[in-house]
Amino acid sequence: MSFKNQIDPDRSRADQSAIERMLAAQPQWQGVVQAQAVLELDGQMLLHAGPPVRDPRELTTPLLNSAVMAVLFEGWAQDQASAQALLRSGKIRLEPAQDRHVAVPLADVLSPSMFVQVVAARDNQDCRAYSPLNGGGTEVIRVGLCNPAVLEQLRWVNGELAATLREVFGDPLALIELADTGLSLGDDCHGQTAHATDALTQLLSQRLGSAAADVRCRTFLQRSPGFFLNLWMAATKCIMRAAQGIADSSVITGMGGNGFEFGIQLAGRPRHWITVPASPPLAVGAPFDATRALGAIGDSAIVDAFGFGAMAPGHAQRSAQALSSIAGGATLSPQAFLAAHPGFPLSGARVGLAAATVCEQQAAPIISLGVLDNRGIDGRLGPGLYQPPVAVFMTACEALRNSQ
């Protein structure tokens, strides 16, 4: 008997309801606020990418490095050694960011005093999601480095940059139009966001004045082609949140890795992670030792799971060919996504993926993920492609069926 024949008769109806809710959600960037003000991060707590970390004593080195930077930023410890000891003691709570409707890139972590970008559905202010501000450059917390330059950049991003954006932020900014513009010009809304960032920068520049802080903010945005990514991650999470809680729906509403494990969540089972060991992404033309590659990490996988990144029009075929050349195996077609989104007239993007579809076609989506140095020394080694095993989608569907 095929897996398709095992799917409950109403599942396609549930998935249709989920995608209808997702299409109705129109995400808008509504401002920049301190995380503890909107996320109830009580006490010493850090949010990280992917599924739960099972044992704080066994954090991957990049995630440990980022957590140390966050601890020092918060002032919970005075040096790296004491910060590591505090983390490994279990006294600091570590939680998956997506369980709080937050999306963080790579090995990034979010702490209470950091600032987040608030994204909400235009017609449903309760449907909100969040992401940290993108730090630009190379000496940034998201790549798992631990040094004074990272801490200095972290303080500037959550200090002057956040304060400047808060001061000039006016009416909400619609994000789908920016994403569609970017896609039409060659972005994929994940690894490539330069055109969407440029469009966003032009909008923000109209609000920035000639003060020194404004000039530094404008210059930073102009030199940070990836700035739009974090916003689009929050937008994607906002859209996915609209579908959460639809009983029996296998539409994917969460996906990410923590370096040890990679997991997915379905609309019909919010906050339930189904996981597999996180193998490293396969390097795409990167001249480095593959044994140094960390297992898949980052919440940005939701972008591809929604239909962008390596699964975006114009990029999906190239990604599939690249993955096939280095790994082989079946890859999911963009036509497997559930609906053409009416908000993307320029690019014709299709969005929304059901785990049931992956099981039926026995082909998983391709995820564009940066490859991090598992030693926590060299940060980002290069671009990579990751394909979750079909088995994790089958297990998720089985768990969904058994939960009814």
C-alpha cells in the first residue's frame, strides 16, 4: 500500500484550509522592540535555532560561542570562561526560537535585552513573528564566532542601529512586495537578498536624516545586502503561524536545525518537533575540508520550506542540479508547493509545502544553508545545500495521524 493511501481522507481539505490562511496573511514590518518586552523572556533565557537542545553540556561549538557572546552582552558573566561554565551548568534556559514565533539565522541566539523586528499580518495583529536585526559583515554572532569584535558589533546593532531604526520608523512596511521585487530581479529571498535589501534601504533612507547616527545606519544598510533576510524569515514565520492549529493539516509551519538535530513542525501539531540527526550541508563549490562542516543549523530553512531560497523560481533547478551532482537522489519540484501566491505577480512564486506531498512523491525539498566551521574558529565556510531525509516527513505524518 502506498503512503498516499494511508493518508486520512480529510487531510487534503485540512491542508487546503492551511494554505488559504497562509495566503491571507499579509506580513508587515511594524517596528523594532526589545525582545523581553514582547516575548516574556523571564530571567536568564536564550532562544536558538532549530529543535530543542537536549543537553546544554553538549552544545555545538558555534552555538556555544554565540551563547557566550549573548551571556557577555547581557552581563550575566564577566569573561568567556565563566560564561561557558554558566551555560554548561544548565542555569541558563535554552529554548527553540520558533516555539516563540521567532526565527534566528544559523548559530544566532536571542537574549532578553536584544532587539527584534516585529512582523505582523496586516489584518490580524495577533498573528505576529519576530527576528533579530541582521548584523551585516563577518564578525557577527550568527556565524558562531567568539571574540571582542563580535561582541562590539552585537552592542552596536542592539544599541545605535536599533535606536535609530526605532526613532525613524513610521508606518508599517509591506514585505511581500519587497520580496516579489527582489525575486523578479534575481534574489531567492534566502542566500540572495541584495535587491530586496536595496528596495528596503531606499524606503528607510527616506526616513533617515543627516545626523551622524542616521548616516551610519544608512551606510550600514547599503553595505549589508543580507539585511532583508532576517525580516523575510520573520515574515515567513508570520505567514506559517496563520496556519498553526488546523487539525489534521500536514502543512509545514516550522523547520530548522541546531547543529546536532534537524526538525520540522506541522500545522496540525504546533510546537511538536520531529527530528533527525543533522548531517552537514553539502558544500557548493567551496574549497574547504568537508570534515569541518557543522551539521545543518538555522531557522532560515523555513524560507525554503515555504517556497523560496533553493526552491525559488529560477533557483530551484540550479539547486537541484548542484545537489544531484554532489549527492544524487530525487529532489522536490517547485510545482509541489500548494498554491501560486497572488501577492507575487512579478515572480509567480508558489508557496506552502505539505509533508504529505513529500511522502507521496518520495522527494524532499532542498534547503540553502550556510556551512559553519564546527570548530567555531573560521565562522562561515561557504554556501551549502541541505536535503532533509524523506523519513522525517513520513514520521511527522505518522505522528499527526496518531494524534487525532
